[in-house]
Amino acid sequence: MGRLLAERLSARLGQPVVVENRGGAGGNIGADAVAKSAPDGYTLVMCSIGTAAINYAAYGATMPYKPQDLAAVGLAVRVPNLVLASRSPASPASMRCSRRRARRRGGSTTAPPASAAARMPAWSW
């Protein structure tokens, strides 16, 4: 996906756009490189909401960057997210069953507010 985006971005900007894959740690290595780069707009990271925000919520102070170290500039692609459970007799049969189980155990059944990325307009070419 990044290479397709780079090709279109290069045509639009009239200059080369270089893709450097920095995989690993759930996208954290590449995102950290961008977070620590000069804030000149020339270094971008294409990542999921996991890399952009969820990993920090999960790993906290052990993360090398914070979500606010990065600035959202566009939404390149929209993909579905799945809610999965392990295959076992104790697994909920549906989201409805999962909500009922959470309520019985005193847990939250509400979703967080929409993220900034969800409110961003998709790039049009």
C-alpha cells in the first residue's frame, strides 16, 4: 500500500517519493523513526491505528514515542477491523453475548469516541 501511495504522491508533487520499509515491533520501529525525524513534512509513516495510538495505550511508558509525537495528515485507506475470540466453549457466540457477559461482570459496554483518523477525509487522487 505504501508503494502505491508513494507513486501517486510522487506524481502529484512532481518529485520522487522514496519508500523505506522499517518493519518490526508492530510498526513501532518505523513510527519511532518518523517521530524522531525533523518536523519538516518530508518524512511520513503509513501505519494502522494500532501503531498510531493503541500500542501506546497497551505499552505506555515503554513505548519510544507518544501518539502526540506524530501528526495525522491524511487517511489513505479504510479497512475493516475484526473482533475475535479464541475457539473454546467459553467464547462468546456474538457481540451481543459479549456485551451481556460484560454487563453481568460489571464491565463497560460502551465504545470510545471516534478517533481523529476516523474523522479525517480520505485522500482523493
